[in-house]
Amino acid sequence: MCHITGGGNTDLQPAVEAVIASPEFRAQWERITDRSNADMASTEYRNRQDPRLSIAISRAKGPGERLDRVQVIATATYNTDK
């Protein structure tokens, strides 16, 4: 498992959305689930080359919403049981 977090006074939401909407990201990752809770959205992806690798990306639902706390959390997991 690997965690990546980001926050601060720079709005990261537009950059995160641009990355996950990019053709390069979409070529490597298949969208599995979408969830939302309050002002956060979370999407889980499965790696297209190795389905044992997945990543959950949680981020603010909209720009400018979470500048006072963590804005993005990405958690990668590799399942060794498959």
C-alpha cells in the first residue's frame, strides 16, 4: 500500500481532475467505482496491465472547496493473493 497526500493554500482539485481525465491516465487505468461524501469525491481505478494494482483517488468535488485541509489522497494497493 502506498499513500500520496496533498494540500495547502494552492487549489489542487483542477489539476487532479485534469490528470484523471487525461488520455494517458485513462489508457493505463480503468474506472471501477465512484463515491462521494460531503465535499469529497472518491474514484477507484484498476490498472489495465496488471489488475492486481488499484488506486483510489479522493479529492475535493469542486475547485476552491478544501484549501484549509488535505485536498487529495491517492492510495495504491497491490493484491498479492490473485
